[in-house]
Amino acid sequence: MSVTICQSMGFVVSALGIGGVIASTCMDQWSTQDLYNNPVTAVFNYQGLWRTCVRESSGFTECRGYFTILGLPAMFQAVRALMIVGIVLGILGLLVCIFALKCIRIGSMEDSAKANMTLTSGIMFIVAGLCAITGVSVFANMLVTNFWMSTANMYQGMQNIQTRYTFGSALFVGWVAGGLALIGGIMMCLACRGLVPEESHYKAVSYNASGRNISYRTGPYKVGSGYEPEAKTRKGAGYEEAARSEDGRRSYPSKYDYV
């Protein structure tokens, strides 16, 4: 029962994490304009992985996509790739995990097969969570670097007006979603150990005696050989089997019995 609960909870937590990763990737608020020095503004800028948007004070919002790939920074493209890889691995892990659930019976699938599928999906969730966390962290590092460079330029008087960007809501969604996917993958790996049947840990070994076909049986049964020698009797003229006499002594045939 505990294995089923752990597996089900891991599936639910991982599904929430993968859904959060997808939502974070599609959101436009990866970086938002910093309003510390200019709290009142008529235009508010924010950017995402796929487009940049401008929202006016009147409520009108205009978004424009990035119509170039080579013109974008390399780290920006790396963040895109990490988020896409995390989404693909997460979706594949969910598909595998559905068939690996212990509460779902598909044909005559054995528990060992379900255990392998559970372990596979758990590893996929862990890798997907790490990709999401890494991608969001790289983007956050880019924001911090650009923020302090813009601040230094403003204080030096090089530029009077400098637009600075800070963390957007998509970053926090991505961090939480990646953590959920990572926790769900760990729970699936832990549930895999309970799904492995105990018989699979031991291997049956048969022992054969050299030169004889002898089978050994365990338990209360008596050990016996695979064959029993048959008593052979010699039959010939004048030959009779020796028999015991009444007083316990064995009598042997005389030489006149063979004539």
C-alpha cells in the first residue's frame, strides 16, 4: 500500500512540475522593467523567451516576437534549449509513468516490468527538473550581470536613462516547477524498490553430483537417488541362491551341486 501511495504521489507531483515548466516557458514575464528609480512611467517593458512586450498606461499591450535566432545571445539560446529538453523529457516520463502505475493493470504485465518503467520515468523527471532549474538559473544570472552593469553606467554618468530589468514571475514559476519535478522523480525511484519482487533477488542453482544423476530435495522429504539398482540373480545349471539356515548361519552350496 505504501508503494502505491508513493508512486501515485510521485506521479502527481511530477505532473504538476512538468505543467509548471511548460507554463514558465510560455510566459512572457521572464524579465520585467525595474521601476526603482522611476515608479511612475507611461510604458512598462517585459520580456520572455519568445517575444518582448510593451504595456502602456492606457492598458494597451503590444508584443513582438524575436524574428532572429543568430542575433540572440548564446546563453539566451541555451536557456531555450534547456527548457525545451526539460519539457520533452517530462512529457515522455509522464507517458511511461502512466503505464507503470501499480493501480493500473495492463494485460499480464509483471511487477518487474513496472519497476523498470517506474525507474525510467523517475530518471526522466529528475533530468527534466534539473534542466528547468539550470535554465532558469542561467537566465537569472544574465539578468543580475546586466542589472549591475547598467547600474554602474548610470552612476558614472555615461547614460542618463538606462532601462534595467529584474526578475520576472516566470523565473519563480520555473524554479518551483523544476523542484517539484525533481522531488517527483526521486519519489518514483524510491517506489521502484518496492515494486521489485523478492524472488528476483535470488537465483535458483541446481547441483549435480559428478558421475551420477542425483537430484537433491529440500524439506522433510528423504534424500533419494535418481535410480535404484535392481537385484540381479544368476541363473545357471546347478546354481541356487544361498539361504540362511534356521540357526542364523549361512549355508553355501557344495561342489556336488554344480555337477
